[in-house]
Amino acid sequence: MIPVPTNTRVWLAAGVTDMRRGFTTLAAQAEQTLKQDPFTGHLFVFRGRRGDLIKIIWWDGQGACLFSKRLEKGRFVWPSAKEGKIAL
């Protein structure tokens, strides 16, 4: 289990994201599109076009973390908005 602090916010990037991106370009997307600082310790979640893959970036205070999850069946439920952000 990864110890995420209790005051951490989760930001969903609405729409689809190019899943070839790594931490650097996803962090730039969080900064430019979502208007959030990716180095605040919050989680930023991005979804691929098919909906079966998400990537999460997180700055844990010591370094950059990039997590990915691919579903074998089904799709991740995602907001229907084409752009913007949603905070959880």
C-alpha cells in the first residue's frame, strides 16, 4: 500500500489522454490544461482513449511516481466532459 496523506486531492483529467506519455508530459498537461501544480502532492488521473487504461502521477515529496492500471475486462467510469478537470 502506498501511504497517500489524508488531505491529498484527486484530480481527474476529463476527456482522453495519449497513454504514451510519461511523468514529465503528464505533469506538463496537469500544469497547462488542469491549471494545477503537479508537485503539490495531489494525485492526477488520466484515462486512455479505449477506457481500459489509466495513469496516475503523484509527487510524494521525494520524487515522481507514475502508476498505471489496465483492466482486462470493462472500462473505467469517466466523466462525460470532453475537457477540464474534476476534483474528488
